[in-house]
Amino acid sequence: MEETRQSAGSAIDTLRAQGTYGPLGAAAPAAVSALDDGFAEATRTTLFAASGFLALGLLAALRIPGTRTAPTREVRGSATKGPQATVPTDGR
């Protein structure tokens, strides 16, 4: 929680609250406006980049070939293990 309080967003609020009496003096309103716009633009850019990567991941996941074979079950009492010891559940 402390990291959130010390982020750029809270620094902008602090500068806004100090007004022209803070360390930036008369330049504070212009600086706060520029910082606010920059913070919003960075957030927007990050959101679009993350959305793009999520969409690429979805498309890649949809292209993964799947194996569509009938499930198998083990034949009880069989002395051997391996492909001969399984029988398709669909009766073949």
C-alpha cells in the first residue's frame, strides 16, 4: 500500500495541493497539467499494449493443434502393458 502512496499519481496530487506555494512556484499549474497528461497517456499506452499482447496470446492459443482421440481404458488382468493393454472406450 505504501508503494501506491508514493507513486507518480500521488506526487501529482501533492503538487496540485501545494499550488504556487510549493517548490515549483508559479510554474506549478503548468507542470501539474503536463504531468497529469503524461501520466494518463502512459496509462493508456500500457493498456493498449497489454490488450494487444492478450489478443496475440489468444490467437496463438487457438492455433495450437489438439489431439482428438477417443479416451482409452486399461484392460484388467492383462499381463502386458503398452498399446495392446488399452481398448478404445467407443467400442472399437
